[in-house]
Amino acid sequence: MNVKEASEAFDRVYQLKPSAYIYPAGIALFYCDEIYTAGECFAKNAQIFEARLGMRASEERLWRDACQLLLINTQTNNSSHPNIISSIPNEFDDDFSVHAPPPPETRKIIRIARDMFDASIVGDYSRMILSRAKLIEIANSNRGSRRDPKLWKLSSWYFLGLHYDVLGHIQESKACMRNAWNLSSANKANAQNDIIHTLPMLHLSRRDWLKDDSYDSNDGHQLPVISNAEENIRDSIDKLLLVHIENALEQKGLEISGSEDKGTLKKRLFDALMADANINIQEDN
């Protein structure tokens, strides 16, 4: 896929019809490394979609947040582009463009992935970790089998990889994207026109990760750092700064003593999140 040519083609459409809804235009811009412009494109398309159809633009909102997170984590003092992408009115705000709140998002993986990116934007680390754990659980279901008729495993690996990437966790992203790629090649008969089949290969090629054979796998699940929800929750907490752990505990209404060390606080947060995960993952299943 030549993303530069695709982006130029989308731009010509916008020149003819500025109000056109072209969600893939943002993806093309993202993989052309025009991150701020991509984020603005997703924000614009989200508002167009929701105003016209009265439905949640979950993917557009997810991608807008991905662009914002990438900008935040790669911003330098000498950067010439703006750091803050235009926000999208919340579906329940008074100024939302439709008269009634849109119906809930019914696409399971998109709903969980959007929650993961949104939680990262607002600094809700507990919600982010739980959303990631849900996707890990789904991605590892029927481990050893590459059958994925609803493309849930493929989509989970891809959005996990995208999330790790924009947060700067490159090794985890590589592994997730390689798993998604393996699954896309094994499930081409399912929804052949779905863009999700193209995205893992596109991400790997644009990041120049295809030559890295350390993540090759015959079953699509070579992910040494995370293999189930419990391990992923523990790994995610280990990556948090002390202030983030304290914020997460406070958001959950758990007391913090100034004399407690980081290890004690990490265990308290882990126990609380595992209790939530056992309930939430069962509900999603």
C-alpha cells in the first residue's frame, strides 16, 4: 500500500469537497508520519460521522487519541507543529451535534480499544490497564489456534500494538504487530475487504520492523512479555511511575500512607485491579 499516493488522492477529494467523510485519510496521514494533521483529520471525520449518522465514531476517536499520545510522547522543545489536537465533543455534552446520545458501541474490540486509548489520554491508569488486559485475554483465546472468524484476535493484537507504539513501548508493539500480521495471513477469507487485514503489515513496513525475525512465530502468539491478563496487569503496573500508582489508588478510593514504599503500593493496586478484572473480563465474555 502506497500511503503517500493514497494521502495525495484523499487530499484531492478534500479539495473538491471539504466536508467529505474519509476516515482512511487519517490512517494514510498517520503512516506518512504527519501525526498532527492525521489527528485533526480524525477529529474532523468523527464530528462529520456523528452529526450525520447519530452514531459513535469510535474508531475516529480512538485514532485521534492515538495521534495525541504519539505527539505527547515524541514532542521536543524544537518541534514546529502544535502539540494539542482539536478535541471532539463528548457524546453526552450539551453541545454534541445530535439531539440524543448515540447508541452504545456494539463492536466489542473497538469499544474496549477506544476505552484503552481514552483512559490513556485522561490519565486513568486503572481503566487503561484493565482495558489492555481485556484485549490480551481475547487475543490469547484458543491459544495455538489461528482461527479467528470474527477477527477479534487480529484486531486485539493490532490495537494493542498501536497503543504500545504511541506510548513508546517498542518491543511490545513489535510483538503484538507480528502476531496480528500472522493472524491476518491465516484469516484472509474472513471479511477480505476489512482494512484490519492491511494495517499490521502496513505498520510493520512503515516502522521498518519486517526485517526483525526475533518475533517470528508459527502460531501467531510469540509475545514473550505478556501472555495473559494477570501477567499483563502486573507488567503494566511495573511500568507506572510512583505518582501514577498513587493517582490510580486515589481514583479507586484506596488510602495511601506516606510511609509506604512503591512495592507495597504496587501490590495494593495489583490486588484491586485483579479483583476488577475478574469481574469485567467475565462480563465481556
